[in-house]
Amino acid sequence: MIDRVIDLSDEPAHLKVHLDNLLIRRDNQPDMRLPLSEIAVLVASHPQITYTHAVLSGLASAGAVLVVCDKKRLPAAMQVPLQTHYIQGERFAQQAAAPLPTKKRLWQQLVRAKIKAQARLLEKLHGSDFGLPRLVPQVKSGDPTNMEGRAARTYWRRLFNNPNFRRDTCADDQNRLLNYGYAVLRAVITRAVCAAGLHPSLGLHHHNRYDPFPLASDLMEPFRPLVDRAVTHIVKTKGPDAPLDRETKQVLLRALTQKFTLNGEARSLFDVAFRCAASLAAAFSRSRKSLLLPEIPL
């Protein structure tokens, strides 16, 4: 199965559906046809993109996610499929009824995996993990002592070799690049959550009233260093003020389309994300205790 991430940012386009294919029409260019079944995420960045209703319903029926960007061409909204699993209602009920100790234990696993991935990325980029692995066993159920935050303070300063760098979604530096990469990653994870029959609005740990998909925000945590690695490359070659143009976006998207190692097999991010979400559904149904998390290729 092919899972494509399509970003339409360079020019105006009209999108329609013809014979279960997404038809992309642009001025003075041949039409582009893509099977709806092959599209995982469609990012609509250009302000002059139009769609038919069939495009919206076709993407949803195929299980794809539509990401709509604002005037700064940063993701602002998502359309996700409502029904993608044959026992979705049962899984919603299990998810909503999951006891707090179970949620805390699962969040512990996600935080530990995230810190491990951050440590590996720092080791690869700078030859040192700066002590992050020592924090992993200190992450208790629910992370009550906020080892995630403690790791982040070290991680962000070391990642860009900048003691003054802060993760700020409103900043005009490399935070813009992180925002874009994380938004596409969140769309991929949201798609996986829906495909596993779970509801993306019922989170384990994240409960921000302005975040409509807190479960996706939870599950994406161990995958964030994929985006971070790509952003460090962009900053190194173009600087923190690099434009969010087509070339920059391609670097960020390539980071999310490489292969992962899971149980000794090479798999795509989309496959790995689904398996991770499916293992979460199994944890909610009490048929397993641990999440299936990949080794992040950094």
C-alpha cells in the first residue's frame, strides 16, 4: 500500500474526483491523478485551492486526512474520517471507560520512549546524549515529577547549540519549521488513531481545551525527533530564518516518509503509527499492557 503526503503550496489548483481518483488541475500543466486510496495526508497550503464536495467526502471515505493552512501557510485545521473501524462504537466505549491508572501507565511508556529518542538524536548530532538516558527510569506512572519537561530543557538547548532557544509556537525562527512538521505528523497520527477505531479527542495526558485531537498529541510524542532532526538540517544549511518554501517542506516531509524498524521489519510511518494506535486500543480493552513502539530511525 502506498501512503502519500501531498502538499499543494506552489500554485493555484482545482481539485475534483474522477473514478475514485483525485484529479488536480493547474493552469498550463497536465492534470495530475492520484488514487484516493493511496493518499494519507493532503496539505492544502496555497490560498487559491478549490475543491468539490466529492473531494472532501472521497478523502474521508478513503481514510485520508485533509490539512488546511492559514494565510501564513501553516496548518490551521484538519478534516478526519468519522468511521473507519468495524467495531468503532465498542472501542470508543472502552477508550472512554479506561481507568486513570491505565492512562498514567501508558503515558509513562510514551514519555520514556520520547526521551530515549531525544537522547539518541543528540548522540547522533553532537556525540553526547547529555545525560538524558538517566532520566528514563525516573519517569514514573503519569510522570508526576515532569521528567518530560526536565528532559526538554536540556534537549532544546543542546539540539540547536543555542542556550537561548525556547520552543515557542509563535516565534519566527526555526519554531515555524517545527510547527509545520509537527502539524503534518499530528495528521498522520490522527489518521492512525481513527483507523484503529479510537477517538482522537479522548486523550491520555493532553487535555488542552484548544487541542481538538489530544490523543494524537499523546501518541506523536516519541515520533517528534523525526521532525527535529530534519529541522536541525535545515537550520544548519539555511539558518533559523529559512523560508517555509517547497524545498524546505520537502525536507520535512521526507523525514516522515522513511522506513522504520519494527520487530525486525522495515515499515512506513503510516503502518507503524497504525500498529501503535492498535496496541493502544488493545490496552484499553485489557488484552495487552504495553504499547507497540518503534525504534525511531535517526
